[in-house]
Amino acid sequence: MKPHYNSSAGRRKKPFAQTLYKTAVCRKPAGKGRAARRSRTLVAVGDVHGEYDGFLELLRHAGLADARGAWRGGNATLVQIGDVVDRGPRPFEVQNLLARLQREAGRAGGSVVRLLGNHELELLKGNYAITTLSKNQIAPFTEALRTAVHDGRIAAALSRQGYLFTHAGLTAGLQEIFSAGGTAGEDALAAEINSIFINAVEKNDYSHPIFYVGSSRGGPHRFGGIFWEDIEDLFYSENPLRLKQVVGHTPLREVSVSDDGNIIAVDVGVYVGYGGGRGYLKLRAGKPEIVNLRPAS
């Protein structure tokens, strides 16, 4: 079933129409070859913010982990969209779980992709204004984070099944910057963004527009970068490169789809302070299916 889009002529549309469909996890073997790789299940989970139990609940429901957090997803792919730290009580456990799942999934023929969120970014930059880690926790968490980035276990962007995955998305302003430099298409954009990101971490230079904080989030820039863009601005932005994007960053009540179908927002406020929502995205052969277990309160 396709997403239900709700639009009304003559008045401002709400940013997201709630999707009406849910799905069970497909356990059929994928087979071999390129077509089989495209048909493998991908599960995208939004911001965790230290809510270990809620994160594990989603992984178990998706068939990716057991009650002890061991990988059970076979050759599936898990994409965690960033912001594992701050707010909730167990950020180290979430960080360690993802690191272990990466190893276990790789041995099983699957993969776990960890993307960087704005909360992790600010730690890498040495800006502790928004972190809720204690002074004694900042150094060990950031050291493990920096090592994972250096080793290629945490990225800024991913292209998979026709979608570009980043923490907060690319508005028209950022798309036009990349387009002017000759970069377009999900694969090329993901590669270029990751190259910029690694270079920035190595040189401690975060001046590129992908790191901008837009005015809607209290920053000095007209639009935000891929870590800080607000979902309202992303939704109402033009889409010159006609990207299909999966993002988190802004907590919504449920996993939701934009009216044009090009943006899927997966931050459901897993952290209890954001409402304790439960939901995730599943992609198979580029076809999105939304699993909303319960809305954020």
C-alpha cells in the first residue's frame, strides 16, 4: 500500500501526513546477485538519545537483535541515523551495543551503519553546550566516537536503495552548493559528504556549509546543514536535485512521510523525555514500509 498523502489547496499543508500502513519483518533468504542485494531488508532507526531499552525494543521488533542485544538480522542492514548521546540515561550502553552489532552483523553477512548526529558533532568540535554528559563522561565518550569515525565505523551520509540518509537532510541551499560543484545523485552526494566530514574531523575545521546551524535552530545561517536542519524547513524547501531522503533530528509523533513522498522522517522521540515513541522505517528493493508501534505521547 502506498503512503496516504494529505494536501489541501489554498492553505498551508502540515509538514507530514501520517502513514497508514505497517509491516511484519520478512525472513525469506535474499539469494545471490545484485538484485538480491537490493532486495535485502534495510531498517532505519532514528535518534536514540541514551534510551537503551527503547532502542533494543525496536531492534527486537524488527528482527535484528535478541533480548540480550545479539545480532539476529542475518544479511539485513541497520541504519542508525545519529544522536545516540545526551538526554537519556544510558548513552555508553547504546554506543557499545552499536559497536558490537557492527562486528556481529558483518560476520553474518549483514551490516550496521552508524551516522553522526548533531549531538555527536558538537562533542567532536569540543562544544559541550548541549551535552548532558558529566565532565567525567565527556572524554571517554568522545574518544570512542573519534576512534569510530577515524576507523570508518561512523559516517555522515549513506546512499542506499535510492535514498540519501543523513541526520537532518539537505535543503535547496545545500543541494545547490553541491550541484554547482558538479555533485548530484545520492551515491555521489554521500561520497562527497563523507569526504568533507572526514577532512573536517582531521583538520578540526567545520566551516563547510554541511555543518551550518540554520536560523530556525538559533544559528547564524539562512539554512542548516545535514546535522542541524529543522524538519519544517526541510519539508518546505525546494528539492532541485530531486533527492529522496531519510532523516531524523526533529522528534515527531510517528515515522512520517512528506506529502510528495521524498522525505521520510524517522525520529519518533524514543527517549522518554521526547514522548517515548516507537517506530522505524523498513526498505526493501527501494520500497518504503513504515512500522509505527506507538506514537510519542
